Amino acid sequence: MNTDIAKLLIKKEIKPSYQRIKILDYLVSNPNHPTVEQIYHDLVGEIPTLSKTTVYNSINLFIEAGIVQPINIEDHETRYDYNVTGHGHFKCIECGGIHDFQLESDAFATSHLNNYLIKEKNVYCKGICPICLENKNEKLKEVEQ
């Protein structure tokens, strides 16, 4: 059992059940922005009593506590990120991977929203990642020959 994760949950006033510890440990260990389906699929073999409802409920607790943030680049899919510091997300339209990128400190200024309560800020980009772009270029070279 990961004691650091258990301590974090206790600090955030979340009961550190075995399932919650494993789910949060999974998110910490897998910074690939998994979906609930991925988390469930990867953990159910280790925790046979795990349900998707438990995964959803645990993640919702983590979001409310500010431990995890939802990533909604696509309308039909929510992914989850343990990294809650200010950063953006790039989704590759070829492989579907989501990659973090750092934002310039003043790139996300919100001073014009002085009378608003901002609960979250998101920057999402879509395109083709370097690996997929290289693969596309290699295929084009093969076709041209």
C-alpha cells in the first residue's frame, strides 16, 4: 500500500480505502491521461471487486479535492490528469495520445476578468505529434520512390 498516497488522501479528508489508493496510484504512475475505462480495465485484474462506479466515484472525490483534473479535449471522452499545475494539453489526431506542455507565465492572463470567480483554466491544442508526423513523412517518401 502506498503510504504517501494514503497520507495525501487523509490530508484531503478522503478515506484512504484500498481501491482509492490504487486508483490514485494508477493516475500518478500513468501520466498518459487515462479514461475511467482504461483505469478500470488495468486495475480489475488486480482488484476483482472493483467496479466502474467505484472508479467514477473515486475520481470525482479526487477532482473535488483538487488532486486530479478532468481533461475534456473531445466531447465524447473525459480523461484524467494527476498534474494539476498550470499546463496545456496537446492531442494527436493520429495516435490519440495526449501530451502536456508548459505555458508561459503571462500567456494565460485573466486580468480583464477581475469581477469573475475563475474555477479552472484550460488550453487544448490538436494536431499531429512529432512521432506520427515523422511516420507520415516516411510513408510519403516511400510512395514517392
